[in-house]
Amino acid sequence: MPVRRFGGHRSLVSHSQSPKLSYGYTKMNIARGGYRVFSANSSAACTELAQKITERLGVELGKSVVYQESNSETRVDVKESVRGQDIFIIQTIPRDVNTAVMELLVMAYALKTSCAKNIIGVIPYFPYSKQCKMRKRGSIVCKLLASMLAKAGLTHIITMDLHQKEIQGFFNFPVDNLRASPFLIQYIQEEIPNYRNAVIVAKSPSAAKRAQSYAERLRLGLAVIHGEAHHSESDMADGRHSPPLSRAITGHTGLELPSSSRQVPFPGIELPMMMAKEKPPISVVGDVGGRIAIIVDDIIDDVEDFVAAAEILKERGAYKIYVMATHGLLSAEAPRLIEESAIDEVVVTNTVPHEVQKLQCPKIKTVDVSMILAEAIRRIHNGESMAYLFRNIAMDD
């Protein structure tokens, strides 16, 4: 056994107490434990992003089975121990949104009951994010989904480009809302010839802030399309034909009141007359003549608005039209409409699987964002700051 001298005194030190190994470091590793990455999707096409993330992390995809019973019930079997570990569930959202949500909930609950230390959901496109505001007698479904995920056992979420950044307030645990704008801006700079002659376009005034952020970062001009073909919500069922308020006497008083005094109506309520909304004529604020038009948005799903915007830009003199969006849902007849439109190219990220749509429409291009998702997983597990992933990112991106 080696001998060490401290101030003239001899001390015995075993090899297990070598000064090269810090006790605190050892305890930190034991407390932190390992981590696993699982895919919560039963569709093979949707596991592609999970495989890319695990390849970048240098780990294997966790062993689990996710499938649908004959009666369409979701079943999840975790095939390895997850006790005391950080678990990352990668869930991409295909067209069958409700099945994907149930797969995520069931897997999170299965991991929770298996004593996982932390359960972090990696949901690049957060479903129901468009239903984040009250619409007449509807509901804020996004808030409901946030409560369900917390109840199932999730303790953290990694997502990308939420439809409204205020959605983060629906959760009672941390949410990291990553941005795809650096990847899309890099695509513009490297893949669009003569991009210096381009102008960033917002297809509606509500998208102007995002477009302005892109324009400032690329040092390009800005144009806004005003008067898009959105139908105003009908207000015919707003309660104007409801019966007037009445003062009704209920309960037993021992006296028989005359019928005329049992119900006394209040005077009618007269509200100020509001002018009906009228769609203004479509106009383009900004010069697009002889330039490349780049329309930017966060989601491209029903493409009618994008197709109509492209036609207007062509009429105003734009000679090439690109559409840049983070989430390419591309539902229904979107590939066919894009192929037949004046749009030259649609660029989306791989937050949502769209390989079938790409086969139907060669104009659709994909930008890989697995790198930033993998780095977010690594930093969260190691307890590192996420600020590096948000450097030079504007709030309006």
C-alpha cells in the first residue's frame, strides 16, 4: 500500500482513494445516471427522425414495442429497464394526430410507472397548437393536451417553433422552444441562386413579424400581402335571438301570485351597431417586381393561401417564388396544388414526416434539423445551458 507524507506524518492511502478521482465527481455521475432515447411512434416512416438523432448522439434507440390492438387501442411494451434514468421520447406527428397523441401519453405513463427519473418529450411539431385561443363556444384544446401530458408523467418538453410562443405558459414544467430559422436561412444563402435579389414576403399581416426578422438577418427587403382570402367567422349564432332576460320567482312562498307578476321581463338590451367586416382588395405592400419572392411561415398545411399569394406575386412581377416553413403538414391535396401552382419550391424541415408528399411533388425540399434536437437532448441530460442553441435568435423568429 503506498505511503504519503503530510507535514512530516505518514498516511496510508489505498488505490481506491487515488487523488486522480474526485469523490464529488463520482457521486455526481451516480446521481445523474444514464439516459435512453425511445421512439413513441408505431409507424416506420416516423422513426426516421429518431434514428437520425440517436446516430448523432452515438446511442442506440431504446427497445420498445408500440402497436395498435385489433380494436384500435394503443399498447406500449418497454423492453428494457429505465429505473432512475433520464428518458427522452421522440414523437413525430403523422397525419393520424390522435393516434400519435395516445402513443405519447401511453408510453410516458408506462415509463413513469417503470420508475424513470425524468421523462422528456421531444415533440418537434406540437399537435393542436393552432387551437390555442378561444373561438366562440369552442375550447383551448392545446391547454387540455398540456395538462394530459403532465398527468401522464412528462417533466420537460423539447419542441420547435410553436405556433404561438405563449403556449409555453400552458405547461407547469419547462418547455424549450427551439428555432428552425438558422437552418432555413442557411438554405436560402446556400441553395437559392442570387438570393441577394430576393424579398421576404409575409402572406398576411399576422406573419409580418416573422418575415421582418428574416429580412433583417438576411439584409433583404420586406413585402406584406394584405387582403388575403380569409372568411370571417359567422356571427349569426351569437345569441342575439335569445329570449330576453327575465326575473323569475322560484320557491314556495305560501301565496299564489297572479300570473302577470310571476315573470317580469327586463327591457331589451340595445348594443351599438357594428359595421360588418368586408374583405379589402388584395394588395402587396412592397416592391417585388423583377425579384425573387420568399414567403416565410411556421406551418404549411392547407396550401390555398400560399397558392393565392404566389399568383398575386407573379402578377406583381416576381420571377421566382419560394415558400419556407418549419412544419410541412401538407394535408389533403397539398402536393397536387403546389405542383400546379406558380410556386417554384417549398422548403420545410423534417419535424413532420412527408416522404409521400415529396414523391407526389418534386418541388418539396427538406432541411434536416436533427442536429439541434440531438444537441438539446445532450445538454439537458448533462445539465448544461441551452443558451448556445438560442444565440442570435430573435423573439419573432
